[in-house]
Amino acid sequence: MAKIEHIVEDCIGCGACTAVCDNWEMGPDGKAHPKQTELEELGCNKEAAEVCPVGCIHIKE
Ligand code: SF4
């Protein structure tokens, strides 16, 4: 089980995570949000964490 933590205060709303992973979407607040935070498989969320320019996506496996 993988757990995703998003430090939403640090998100600059660049959309990079949404471009590489369909578990991420932009919210009305102009920031990205994960659709699911607990997943059996990390999948593209690993890539989302890697491309985030401010490092606000954290993954715990
Ligand atoms: S890549 Fe990071 S800073 Fe950019 S929208 Fe996603 S979570 Fe926010």
C-alpha cells in the first residue's frame, strides 16, 4: 500500500503532475489535488512526485 501526501500550501499550481499522471487534477483553488491518496500501486504518482518543481508530493510506501 502506498500513501500519497500533498503539501497543498507549497503547490504553485504549475500542472506538471496532472500532465504525467491521471491521479492528479487541478482544483478550483488553482492547485493540484490527488484523486486517491491510498493506492495498491504507485504507478505514475512516482513520476508526478519527480516532476513537481517544488517537491510538494511525498510518497510513503
Ligand atoms: S507539480 Fe507540484 S507544484 Fe505543480 S501542480 Fe503538481 S503538486 Fe502543484
